[in-house]
Amino acid sequence: AQSVSQHNHHVILSEAASLELGCNYSYGGTVNLFWYVQYPGQHLQLLLKYFSGDPLVKGIKGFEAEFIKSKFSFNLRKPSVQWSDTAEYFCAVTDRGDYKLSFGAGTTVTVRA
Amino acid sequence: DAGVTQSPTHLIKTRGQQVTLRCSPISGHKSVSWYQQVLGQGPQFIFQYYEKEERGRGNFPDRFSARQFPNYSSELNVNALLLGDSALYLCASSFVGSPLSYNEQFFGPGTRLTVL
């Protein structure tokens, strides 16, 4: 199974700042990539996913992620964060045709008003 | 639309006891997966069931078992509880399409298990 590393454990930002969260997975092949978000007191929700095609994926709430196959990376970005983006963010990977999600340890994002 | 539901919400057990956690998938979803999320870590895959059969198992001891019922709901059982089993247990359901496709998993709120 894939292993997933997320570069930052905790990120603190001010509103309107740009956000980028790093994610790397362990080996190549055909993969499906995901970013999930967990808002305080809520359950895991899918932010965006990549299966194939354009490596720049747009998700909900203004988030986007770029798949760079040569770097085994799938970094999450948002140009201008809001206080409501305070949450924990998880990167996850499956090998194509597999059903087991391998998650990173998560990054806690705190946005200060 | 009702999402994935799990019960109970919270549970406190002592070492050596057994626990059963329950999950109801989204209507029409035939696959259920279980994950364990220890504090400070990402979810770890435990099991997946599809059409009442186990499709896969993560790196968990035999103390962990699960089953899926004809209505596609599922139970996760953990025997001989250890302190290290304290975690949030997540259930996810998916609508399985073609065998080679990934099917998006929708997560429930989880059951918080505390082992004392």
C-alpha cells in the first residue's frame, strides 16, 4: 500500500493569505489522489480528487491541487484563505482499481481573522 | 439525503472487553469500509466489505472483525480491547461501479472509542 507524507503538521495563517499544503506519496504507477477536509466538529468531506486528465484539479470552496507525477506529489492550494477554512486537511491515495485509501497524518490549518 | 450514520457516538470500555460498532451506508451504496483514526494521525484502513463479502483487510490483528448484512449495514467488532485501540472509528460507504474504477467514499461522523 502507498504511504503518504504531508509536509506540515500545523499551519497558521492570516485571512487573505495564500495556502499551500504539500503531499507526497511513496511510489509510482497509476494512482487516484484526494484531499479531504475535516472542519471542527464535522466529519471528513472530500475537497477534490484526481483520477486522470488535467493535472490541475479544482475543488470546492476555491481549493485546487496540482498532480506532478514525476515528483509523486499532489499539493493543495488556495489563493486567499478565510477564517472558515480553519480545519484539518488530509491527503489520500489509492492505487488505480484499489479501494483502500492511504491517508497522510494531516495538516491542521488555523486561519486568524 | 441521509449520509452515512454510525452508532454509538461515543463509547467507553475497559481493557479486555469487547465492543461492537455499527454503520449504515448511504442508500444505494453496497460497499462499506472501516478506518481507525488515532489522535494526531490520519485514518488507517481496517476492512472493506462489498455485497456482504470481505474485499480487503488492513494491517490489524485478528481481534478486529467485521461483517456486512443483507441491507448493507455493517458492524465492526473488536475483542480483548487494548489501551491502544482508543481511537475514532470511521465508516465510509461507496457506490461500486465497474470493478476497475475507484468509487468515492463518503465518511460518517465516527464512533469515539475510549479504552481505560
